[in-house]
Amino acid sequence: GQAAGSGLLGTTTDVFKELRQVEGAGPAAIAMGAFESLYHTVRFINGDIETWNEFGYHLSKGWVAAAGLYGGNLIGGTIGATAGAVIGGPLGAMIGKILGGIVGGLIGAKLSRSGFDALFKDAFGADKEQAKRATLIKDALSLFGYAGGADDLNNENIFNEKELKRRYKNLAKIYHPDKGGSAADFH
């Protein structure tokens, strides 16, 4: 007979015990959540995120993605370790755990973000903020004489730094109070 712990089942069980001790899913998820929080906090401070509501949306979505990373890493790592152990023994289990954990973590984070958007985007009003920004950009482009469509924006002959400066100077000649425009229209 075989000694206890030998054979595929015993080897796989021993490998799982070792892999649990060096699991990196938790620290990776915490690091991701912390990075997401820092990133969106800087965006909020710089004015890229305009409202507390939108700030909360991005923070929540970041931590949900971190939780998805954690869960996906654990599930993917377990599947990878099992497949690797069957195919390549203990070394295969370790390689499978690493590859499965990475792939599972990426898939888990992506699915968590998508699920969060599907469930909570309306509650946080994220679409309203994007629509507001799109309207402001369209209005600015219209003021400069662009139709605001892809045709203008993709045409480097009319949408470039030199042309924008020329159009800005022409508008300044029309609207600047020193050039005959009213202070109310200029501001």
C-alpha cells in the first residue's frame, strides 16, 4: 500500500496547505482598493470629479473591484492549482495557482466593475455627470465654430493647436471689452 499523503490526492492536499500559507489575494486586493481610493481622491481634489456623489461612486466601484479581484484570485488560483496538480504534480500546482490566480483576479475585478455599473450607476447619477460634461464640451466646440462631431475633431486640418489659437484670437476681438465687446458677454 501507499504511505499516507502519497498519491495524487495526498500530494494535492499538501500543495494546497502550502499555497494557502503564501496566498497573495488579500494583500493584492487591499493594495488595489487603496490605490483606487488614492487615485480618485486626487482626481476629486484636482476637480476632475466634481461632486461628492460621483466621488462616492468611484470609491465604491474601486473597492468592489478589489473584492472581485480577491474572490477571482482565490477561485482562479484554486482551479489553476487543481488542474496543475493533475497535470504536473506539486510544481504544476504552484504554477497553476499563480496563473489561475492572475487570470481569475483580472476576470473577477472586471466582472465586479461591470456588475457595479449595472446595479448602481443610476443611483449615483454617474450618467448625469457624463451628460453634463458632454454638453459643456459640445458648447465649447460650438463657440469655436466646430460642429462638435467626429468629422471636425478627427480632421487635423481644422482641429489643431494653430487653428484653435486663431479662432480664440478672433473671438477675443469680438467679445473682449477692450475691443468693443461687453464685459457681461466676455465673462
